[in-house]
Amino acid sequence: MISVAIDGPSGAGKSSLAKRLAKELGYLYVDTGAMYRAIGLYALRAGADPQDAAAVLALLPGIRIELAYVGGAQRVFLNGEDVSEAIRTEAVGMAASGVSAHQGVRDFLLELQRRLARTHDLLMDGRDIGTVILPNATVKIFLTASAEARAARRLAQLLQKGQTADYDTVLADICRRDRQDTERAAAPLRQAPDAVLVDTSELDFEQSFQALKAIILARV
């Protein structure tokens, strides 16, 4: 099986690029961030502090996460409920960053993620795919961009969805998530030694897509 691991900070464009790459190459796309967001959403709904490891781990036995393709798009189901839209709020994003810092949560999802890689050619994106989840991935890419570029892109996405947001707040959230993701004890965000670094600060989506596609095709 061919596996492509794309890691990088929040707002780097991993999911959008990974979805198009998977469709172009005919690979299964696995959005690991969506899995953590689903747990973060469950914790918020349960009134648990995402930063409280004991509180979050106590919830795990009641969580069932499934990925399914409906109309050609990946949908995320939490205990049978389609939460694909509900998990995309800023609050759930911060909760996802909180719960992902707990080793028990990572262990809870690890076998599901590795099982998918054993049975499909796939493209998986997240924070620790090439370092922890798929250390033997066929291709590893570390996708990044400046915090300012990522904040501008995120702001445009939010405004396009009709949500109220401002640049300074979005930038502060991006920087806070970067700190959480790089400083956490469990599988912190970092570039794998054998990953190809791609900085898209000065690239548009199409240029970024072509750059990643070329890297993948040169290695599979």
C-alpha cells in the first residue's frame, strides 16, 4: 500500500490540498484532524474541559467515530450523527488542539488510523502523521506557511462562510494553536527528518497543489 503523510501547522492548507490530491491520485483521504475535532466536540457538549486529561479520557468509552464517503465527499460521524459541519467552528478547533495533547486520546485513534493505511492507498494529513502514526510512510511532506499568511487565508474562509471574524483575532488563535501543538508532551508538531519541507506563504492554491503533486509522483 502507498501512504502519503502530510503534516503541518493549523491553517497551512493541509486538508484542502490533501482532498484534491487524493481525488487526483485515486487515494483514500483520511482527515485525522476531523477525528480530534469530533472528540473535542463531544467534550464540549459534555461540559468537559478539553485540557483536563482525566475528564476527556473518561468520555472515550462513549465515543464512536466513523468516516464515510457520501456523494464523493468525506463525512464524519460521531455516534451515528453527521457532525461534518459542526466540527468546523473555531471553538471546536481549539478543543481539538486541547484533547489531542492527551496520550490516551491519541492511542484511542491510532489503531483506526493505522488500519486504514494497511488496507488502502491513502493520503493522511495531521500533526504527527509522519513522525508517529505512519513513520514508514511512502512519502512525507511538512507543509507550512507564515502565521500571517495562514491567518489571512483562514479569515477569508470564515468570511466566505458568513461568519464574523477579524484578522487580529484569527492571527492570535493561529499563534495560540501553534504553541499548543508544538509544546504539547504527546506527539508534538514537528517535521520528520525525512519529510520534504514545503512553504506555501508565497504560493496560491494551484501552485501549492502542483508542488505537492510533483513531490508525491517523484517518490511513488
